[in-house]
Amino acid sequence: MQTVMQTLGPTTERQRHIVLDALRGLALLGIALANFPEFAL
């Protein structure tokens, strides 16, 4: 059980991949832009 507790938690700066974060942001922006016409109804 101790091993599981050590792996859970927020990621550290060293574990982050800036490129993946940017791609996720672009994907969310694309989803929002695609849904704007439906939000205007």
C-alpha cells in the first residue's frame, strides 16, 4: 500500500511536458470554438 501512496499526487515540474500541455490547451480551444454556434442558440 505504501508504494501506491507514493505514486499518487500532483505531478512535479520535472514530470510535466510543456508540449503536451499546449496540445491539450489547443484541443480544448478547438472543442470550445466548435460548440460556440450551439451555445448561441
